[in-house]
Amino acid sequence: MGAIAAAIAVGLFFSLQSSVFRSPNGIANWLDPAATLGIMAVAVALLMIGGEFDLSAGVVTGTTGLTTAILVTSLGWNIFVALIISLVVALAIGFFNGYMVVTTRLPSLIITLAMFLFLRGVNLGGTKLLVGTTQVSGVSESPGYDFLHTIFGSTISLAGAEFSISILWWIVITAVAAYVLQRTRVGNWIFAVGGDANAARAVGVAVKKVKIGLFMTTAAAGWFIGNMLLIRLDSVQATTGIGQELIYVVAAVIGGCLLTGGFGSAIGASIGALIFGMAQLGIVYLGWDSDWFQAFLGIMLLLAVLGNQLVKHLLNRRPT
């Protein structure tokens, strides 16, 4: 509810000051980055509800996109096969992160920070070594690209504006994640593991498998975003995704996820991403310096944490 209130407030603030912001084209423009951020924020929210963090979530988008692009352009592989290989790479990264966390019992921040630094170096150094630059392009020449572009990179005409199809993917993924969390046994396990791992283990929940699965889910979301952007833009940079990992966490926190785990929602994380999209483009529409967006992020994060703590306190005081 706090995220909904914040989204309404931010939307009204920019709508009242900018006619472009509330126009169909303006809405399409700020929904586009919100969708890309929202898909990853939902996956990160699931992991946070499970009590863990993943600082490599952003750089995985670049790693998987580069893997697909290099296999297609440099080695001449079929784009569908390349997508499968890059998915395997993503799942392997997620499995490694999860396995290291549950076996070493080191904080996930440390494990995934190490993975972030490793992948960042591989993305930059490996791309330069293989193609001589930090950008790979040309996948549009591969057979099957047009079909994939229709699914992942096309637009939908509505009210005189072009809305990215990524918005539809965002809605579908959010709905599926929300259903899993609220209506399935797996969702109960995620909440239980994040709330009290020892208690969950005592009642038969496979804590290690749940945590590893959540890390793999986050990596798979990174694969989805990385390759969706590759297909849409026909190019990928070695620096793609770097710096986005904290924004995913902030979006999830704004949406109601507690940093301590065991509490949150997929829909809330998507609303947090929506707030980011509105603010990012709204600041531009008002003619402000875009650097103020970072200040906005800091304020929203602090307010979200304070609001979440207040809600948790009120819930704990409520009689059963």
C-alpha cells in the first residue's frame, strides 16, 4: 500500500507539471524503462524475501547478452542455440552463487560481489580479446532474428503511441511471480526460508534448494533482460547492466521488501520499478538536471525503509 501511495503521488506530481508526461507518448516512454527494471526487480524481490541479495544481477544481463552475440556474430552459431547456451551460462552463475552461499555460509553480499567483479572483468577483457572492441552487434543478420524481434523487441500501437512489448512481458512475469508467492507451496517455502531458515528446516523445507533456486531465478531473469535488449537493439555493450544491481534492490525495498527477508511482494517490486520509470523520465520532461534522479533514489530508499519498518511495527502490535 505504501508503494501504491508513492506511485500515485509521484505520478500526480509530474502529471500536473508536464503535459508530455501524461500524454500517450509520454506514458509509453516512462513505462519502457520501468518494464525492464521491473522484470529484474521482481526476481530480486523473490530472492530478498528468501533472505538473500545478489549484487551480480545487473552484470549477468551483460554477460548473457554478450555470450549470445559473440556466439552468433563471431562463431556463426544459430541464434536459438546461442540463446540456449547463454541461458545455461546464466543458470550456472546462479547455481554457483547459491551453492557458495549455502555451503560456505558467507554473506550473499560477499559472494555475489565477488561474482560481480569477476564477470565485470570477463565482460570487458573477454570481449576485447575476442572481437577487439567492447561492443558486439550484428545479430540481426542471423536466421530467426525477425521472429525473436517480434516477440521481444516489437511495439504495440495504442492511443497513437508505440508501447514496447517488454511492458507486456513485465505484466505477465509479475503476475506469475505473485501467484507463485501467494498461491503455491514454493511461495510458502520462500517466505519461510527468509523469515526463519532454522524453523523452516525443522518443518521439512529444503532450505538449501530453495536458496539455490532463487539465485538461479535471478540469473535467469538477467538472461531474459540481457537478450531482450540485445534483440531489441541489435547490439550489446560490455558494460551493460553494471550499476543496475543496487537499483533493483531499491525498487524491491520501495515495493515493501524487508532487508531482513521474509516479507515482500512481487507486485510491490513492480510498483517500485514503476516509480523509478516515472521519476527518471519525469525529471527530464520538467527540464531538470538528470543528476537529480540519483538524489531522488536516495530519498525514496530512506522513506521506503522507514515506511516498511513502521508497517512491520504496526502489524506486530495488531491483536490476532
